[in-house]
Amino acid sequence: MSDQESQPIADPEELRLFPLNVILFPGGLFPLRIFEERYKLMIGECLKGNLPFGVVLIKEGPEVGGLASPHKVGTTARITKAERLEEGRYTLQTVGEKRFRIQEITRETPYLMAKVEYLEDEGLEELGELPKRAGEVLAEYWKTLAGVKGGWVRSVDTPKDPLALSYAVARSVAHPPVVGQYLLQMSSVKERLERALPLLDERLTLAREELEKRTPFQGPRLN
């Protein structure tokens, strides 16, 4: 999974890192429960300084305890809500902001810290009808998922901005995490949509099949 096309937009700066077995995309909402001592310390520092931290997918090593080796491309998380619990634990609401690439790990204990460079996206001028198609499939997928969960919606609002739309589509197909990492590392919005849209079509087909299993009767009612 190469990220060679992603280009930096600023000089490197240091960022606290949180290695996890999930992918965070820009614009994605991300709740977290903080209970390890090293991350209680890290989050306390972020809250005090109003600082973001970086979420990176674990490449090797454990999520809890021990030292994890992360993939190089991740996303910054901005804390939007924090509740401090007993023993210094936290529950957090965060939102993904900017993609970055790790240049150098500068500290490993008590938590990872690295010099990073932020990455820009490109290819917005070459999209043609791709955003329209992606928006339609994403809307249908979200509506079908609502039906699978026992709800119903007449319409849903998908992002109008092509960049935000590319991340929304990628979030919907980011499992297993290695797929999400592949999409996160792309700098081309067009390529991200082209690679993610067939996966979204597959998810939509599966969601429709599941919805049919849950609501098999499609004909007129007799009473």
C-alpha cells in the first residue's frame, strides 16, 4: 500500500500518537474510552493545551499494553467533548481533521510521539460524474442500513464537497482496517472514489439482501 503520491503541505511538527486497530478519516466522528495510564497522561496534556493527537493503524504489536508499531499515514483527532471519570479515565468524543505522514518517531515512552507532515489531496478537477454516482450509492446504502437496523428514512444528506464525500465513502468500506488504510493513504480524490465505489456497491448489495431477509413479505396486505 504505497503512499508515495501524497504530498506534504507544511514543515514537520510533533504530534502525540494513539495506535489503534481502527481507521480514522477526516470528518469522521470517533468516540474513545481512555483507561491506560500512558493515554490518560497523553489526553490530559491534549486537553490542557487544546491539542490534537494522531490516530494511526497498528502495523505490529498490541493495542493495549506493550509497544505497537504503526503505519506511517494517519489522521489527527480533535477532542470535541471529554468527560473525566474515576481514576483519571476519560470518555471522549473526537472528530478526524487532517491526514499526516510520520517522518520520525521521536519518543516511545510513555506514549508514542513523532514528527509528522500533513498531506494534501489532489485530483478534484478530474472527477466528472463520479461524485454524483458516489453520492447516490452512499445515500442508498445509508437508507438501506437504517432499514436493516429497524428504522426508515425518506432521504439522507450526503456530503456535497467531493473531498468530504470521498472520505465518507471510504469510511463506509473501511473494514477490514487494511482496506481503510489503503484508501486513507491515497492523495487522489478521484482514485479514492474509483477504488472505494465498487466496494460500496458490494456493501449495498449485501445490505439489501439482509433487509430482504428481515422483511421478506413484499406484497399487498390482506387486512
